[in-house]
Amino acid sequence: IVTMTPTIWMLWVFAIPSLLATYYFYDRLVRILHDNYPDLWSSLGRPVGWFWSPTGVQFRSFFQKHDLFWSITFRTPTWTQGRHDVAQALRLYRCSYLAFWLSFPVAIVLSRFF
């Protein structure tokens, strides 16, 4: 039997779900970009999601995902403006990403009480 410290349990409870949510919303944004703005999607290097990839597009490099991942984390692209569904997905992506990083100090603090 493997025993885990309270900190590890707290990370499982908070970090993993928020990271999976981050990947899910990122994939949604990449899919919207691919389906609605194919020329822009191509000009950005044909990025793929963490779990979703367009048919016929193969994962080429780690940076294929991360260029878009980092750019939409801190800046709002012009293609997201004026579309409620995209703005909502971008907001949820950023919130889940923030929740992922906040889960580490939260896990450490909460583990002191368990």
C-alpha cells in the first residue's frame, strides 16, 4: 500500500482537475480557431490541442501547442472579440489555469490542517 502525504492528496484534489479543465478549454479554443478561422490557424503554425487534433494533422513539436497556449494566456487575440462562446471559453481557460497554479499553495496550507 502506498501512502501519500496530505499535500499530495490536496494536489490530487485541486491541481489535477484544474489542469484537465485548462487542457479542455484550450482544446475548445484551438478547435474554434481551426473551424472558424482556418487561414489564421494555418498562419499560427497549425496548433493542435492537448487531447484534440484535426483529422490529418499530426503533432510535430512541443512548441506547436505552446506558442498559442502562452499567447492566449496573457493576451486576448483579436479573433476572440465579438464572439460570446469564444470569450467564455477563453475566460474559463484562464480561470482554470490560474486555479491550477493556485492549487499548490492551497494544498500546502490545507495539508497543515489534516
